[in-house]
Amino acid sequence: MLSAPWAEVFFTRATPGGAIPSWGIDGHILAQDGETVVNTFSLAVSVRGSSKLLSEYWEFIRCYMEEDCVEDLAELVALCPP
């Protein structure tokens, strides 16, 4: 199992290419030099076409991880888990 502090993961939008554009979110764990990627993982999201929905999904994840909003999101997460 991979584990890293949230604040130390470098997140990027990712696209595998192909005929129909799709987008995802990858997290990179960097070496101490802050540049070398030592591990990569993907969040469980794949958006086809526009990346606008991806930005909204990212904001949901970011809020969940960084802000004190877990109780506010509890009903939404039960209906629409990330």
C-alpha cells in the first residue's frame, strides 16, 4: 500500500491521448530533490471531452482532504462516493 502526506503529493491532470479526449488526476510522490518522481497513482476518475467536470471533481477531493467539511459532505458522499 502506498502512503504519503497529502501536502507532499504533486497532483496533475493526465490524459492518455486517443481519439476521444479523456482526463484523469494523477498524484506524484517526489524524491527529496522535489523534481524526481518516485511513485505515481491515479484518483478514481475519468472524464471524457471537456476537463471542466474534472476541475469540479478535483475541488470536491481537495475540499474533502484540506478543509473541515467532512460532516457537510457526509450525505453527498453516501449518494455519490468519489
